[in-house]
Amino acid sequence: MSALAARYLGARTVDTGSAPVTPPGPGEVQLAPAYVGVCGTDLHIFHGAMDTRVTRPAVLGHEMSGRVTAVGPGVEDWRAGDAVTVMPLRWDDTCTACRAGHQHVCRNLDFIGIDSPGAMQQRWTVPASTLVRLPGTVRLDHAALVEPTAVAVHDVRRAGVRPGERVVVVGGGPVGILIALTARAAGAEVRLTELSAYRRGLAADLGLDVWDPAADDVPGLVERWTEGAGAQVAFEVSGAQAGVDTAVEVLGVRGRLCQVAIHPAPREVNLHRFFWRELVLVGARLYDRSDVERAVALVADGTVPADRLISRVVPLTEAASAFDALESGEDVMKVLVRCDDTIEEATA
């Protein structure tokens, strides 16, 4: 048996064709993905930058929502029709990271949708342990934003953001905006810096205070905003050398820099600034189940305004256009691929 899937074939090549449907085995469930978001990692794969890791043809997609269609032997907590998202991580539970309780950074991690087939298909079989239940009030198109929101929740938690702290987010793409919204929900005062006029406009419409680093003296603005104290937390989400420089410079004494963006090459860092102000550098990667569950709540209660962040929805047969839109630099934030044309976007 086979079903329709979007497949990455090689650099800048995505087609739609048949993929085998695998019945759920013991401890597994079969899903009908509804919506799948395309993220920056997917775009890196599309560019051919991860061909040494991705087995082609590859079914991509890890930001998803959908419904259970069948359960395998031994699965008791799930029924056909249940609305779910997936925490797309499979770890070995034996490595040093897992034994220390950090399964999400397992040394042999299977990131489902990258290292193994993902959600951009009409039927998808995954371990039941990866499922996260969605409340009936959450629309399935909105729920496709749970995974990137979980990234933001984890980042804010790793940085230890506290109420009243002053936070600078460097980079206003999807994850940057989600970090800003999550930090604001945690009680912080937030400023966002972003070069794109489109992204700045969207962030401002969401009630965020935004600066243009090409026109504004961001360190000077932070100096005045904090009355000389500097920010307590900065998130580097731009992936650029200038972003690293800004994130370090805006921090006050014992400020925390949370490194979020994946930099393609080593960057220079002002270590004298780290010495002089006793700064702290925190890495943040992926999320755990508590982060995903918190993300579901933030999407459900409207803290994450999914309607405003979803720029475009394309059918599975046109999945390649989602990658083209993101690559082109068009004014888009999140692009979703709809895997089932029978789904009504306005209902869960």
C-alpha cells in the first residue's frame, strides 16, 4: 500500500509521489498528517547542505498536526480520530546524555523528519511515545506551530528568563518572534531587532517593540532603555556575525546569552566582554516533553497568534512551492503544507 508524499530528491528538488504506507507495529501508531510547517532546517536540506545526513529520497517535515488513524499492538492510550502533534525525537536511552536525563540531546538522536521519514505524507507511522495530545479547541492548522513554539519555550527556560527582566531578541524570524512572545508571557520586558521591514511590521502588529539594526544604534538604545545597566538576557537567533556581536554587546553584568541560531561556520566572540562583565553563554537545542506541552497551551490560549504567523497554506501536491517561497525571501513567516484536502482549516 502507498500514499502521496512530498520527497526531497536532491539540491532544490522536491517532488510529490508515492511512498510506502507502513502499518503500525507494536508500540506504534499510524497518523494522517493534516498540516506540516516548513522550517529553516528543512530549507537547509532543500539547499543540499545536509545531504551527508539525509537519505534520499527523503520525506521531510517535523512541525505537524494530524489525527490517529490506527494503533499497533500494545498501544492503549490512543484511539483513531485523536488529534495530536508529534515530538519528533527518538533517543537510545543508553548514551551518557540519556543516562544523565538529557534525552533530547542524545548522542545517537533520531530527529524524525531529518534522520528518518517525516510528516509530509498522507500516512505516517511513528512511535506512540512521540505523540502529544491536542485539546479539541485547537485548530489543526494552528497546531502545526506547536513544534517551533516548543523550541522557543525551551530557549526561554534555558536562559532562565524571570519576570521583570529586560530581554533582547536578535533576529525576528519565526523562532525569534516566538521567543519574544514566550519571554513576554513569562513576564519579561522584550525588545526585538530585525533587518526585514516585513518582519518588523509583523512583530510590531503583535505588540512587540522592534528596532532596525541597520538604522538604529541598538547597544545605545539598550543603554538608555536599561538606564546603563544592560539587558539581563539576549537571544541570538539571526545566525549572523553581526547578530552575535550585538547580542554580546547589549548584555549587562552577569547577563546571559542564549545561543539559538545554527551558525554554518565558527564565529568570533568578544571574550573580553565575557570576562569583563562575567557573562554566561547558554546553548539551547530542541526541547523536552514539558516544553512541547507548554507550547500546546500557548497556542491554545492565543499567546501564540497562529493566524498572524501563518502566511500561506499549500496542498501536498504543491509542496515544492513552499520551499521556493521561503528560499525566495518573499514576505512570508510560516508556510504550511496541507496533507489532506478534506480538512477544514477553521476546525480541529
